[in-house]
Amino acid sequence: MAHCKYSLTGARILTRQGFTCGHLVIADGVLEAWLPYNQSPPRPWVDCSELTIAPGFVDLQQNGGYGLLFNDTPDVQTLEKLNEGNLNHGTTGFLATLITDEDAKVGAAIDAARRYQGQGLIGLHLEGPWLNPNRGGIHDSDLIRPVSNDLLNTIIEAKDVVKLVTLAPEVVDEEVIRTLARAGIKVSGGHTLASETQSLGAIGAGMDMATHLFNAMPPISARSPGFTATVLDRRLYCGLVGDGIHVSSANVRLAHRLLADKLFLVTDATPASGADVREFEFAGKSISVENDRCLGPDGTIGGSNLTMDKGVQRLVAMDIPLADALAMAGVTPRLALGLPRIQPGMKAELVGLCPGLEVRGTVQGRQLLEVAR
């Protein structure tokens, strides 16, 4: 493969200290160097003087997108198409998310992730089936079930690709959480009615994340903090669906103030994300898309039609500072999974945004994608 080296010049770059102007040097798909604005970068140049460059977005809860749903077709072709679509929206990494389904479907998803040879896929997020049926949301209540040794062993044996499991702490033994955590699989609480005591027990056993904060979990009351207040108080990493529909703007701002660098953006994406899809099937239910809402027959929210770039735009519209919104989309998700920050010497995964925060281009290793607008 021919040597390839170029510079992204004159951009406003998001760093740990905030925004600074400078140049980024990419060599053979690796971020080779960051250079200050007054230093001349090597040629050829890609003029980025009107752009903001940030770490590529990472979506830890992507059920599908672009007309596809991973539960329907958990195969290599779906993963390829999800990554291809994601690049147009600044997303360079994702967890393909399988919601509550049969054991055989879990096995198919594991097999697809292992056979996938492309870029973008970090691994799998198994959301269920060990959930509280009284907080199941759109999940198929007939498939929500207790822990079985067979499925637990399947997941542990697939620790090379299963990176995150969402479960309700009150429906599993703490030893299940310990077993997953010891295997290096992140455990996130969700679809739960766990009490404060149950939540603290799960945290002590290794649960260190919460799935779609505020959704499918109990409200906070004066004398019963429950799961929601407990994870906020203990400052766990929390995913939040930032579409302005799942969570009110006031609660987004509140979570941001309380959690700061522990709060990250997720899409909870469905086939309607990045596509003109008005109706689709999800967990055996017909979902209609109206006014950006994905709703089941009884009004239950069934995922979103969000993409990560739209999520950043909506966070900013909710008065989240741009640097924080970009970190929620591209920095914190990596840290939540135990991955390092993007820095020189690592694979280049970057997004370039126009002043209006539309994606202008995405770098994913050797691929430099210019998004047509």
C-alpha cells in the first residue's frame, strides 16, 4: 500500500484544554502530530480553516440506521452499511446494539462481529434480556427473562466482541455482574426499578455505567433516590439520548452539571436514523415516526431517528457548550469503554464540522471522506 501523508491545516481543534488553532498531520491513517498554527505543516494540505475538528464520534447504543435494524439482520453486511452511513454523520466508532432477543440471535450477532473485517465497529452492546419487565419499554416482554448459565457463558466466551451489557441490577445476582466485569465486559444498569441499596450493591460488584439516563428507570423522590439518583450521586458514566425528546432540556442540563465528563451522547438509533423511514418493526411492534418521534402503538418511545451529528447540534441548542457537546460525542464514550483518547501515534479518527455544525468530512484511518452538502 502506497505511503500517504497529508495535513489538515488551519482548523479550530478541540483539545483537552479547549479549542486551539493549528494543524493535524496524518500519515498512513495515523495521527502523526499536532502542530501549532505558527508552524508550517508538511504538504499536501487540506484547507480546514473554516472547520472545527474534533475526535470522531462514538455511539455506544446504535440499534440500526439507514433503513436497517441490527436485531433484524445481525450480519456482516449490516455492520458494513452502518459504518458506511455513520461516516456521513461524523461517527467513526460504534457498538452495534442488540436489544432483548432469543439466545440464537445473540449468537448470530457475536458471529457477525467476529467475522466483520471493516472499520468502525468497536463491538457489541447487548441491551437485555436481563431486564425488569415492568420497565421493559419497547423490549419484547415475552423475551425478557432471568439469567441462564448458557447465555451467560456464551457472553463471557465472546468477551472479545461483547463490550457492554445492559441489565437491571435487581433481577440478577451480584455475582453475575462480577463475572461480567472480571471478563472485561462493561456492565450498565438500565430498564430497572432498582432501589438505592440494590444499585449500590451492583456498583460495588462492578457496574459502572447507566443506559439512557432518565429513561426506563424510576423517577427521583424525596426519600427514595432509587437507581436514577444513585448513579447521579456516584457519578457513574451515563449515556443520554440527546434528541430533545427522550429527555427534557432541563434534565439534560442538570445531568451535565452533575456528571460533567461522565455524561456521553448516544443515539438509540433505529432504521429511521439517517433515512426517510416513516414506519418500521422493532421488537415485534410497529413503530411510527412522526415529528422526530419514534412511537409504538401505545405511545411508548421506540428508539430514535437521531444521528450523532444531529445529537451534537441539539445539545448545543439546549445550551450545552460546544466543547462539552463534542466531548460527550467523541471523548467520553471512549473513556467509558476504557479506551484511550485520540492522540498522536494512534489511528486517526476525526470529524470536521462547518460553522453550523454540519459534518464536512470524516477521517477514519486511511479513509478521508468529504461529505457532500
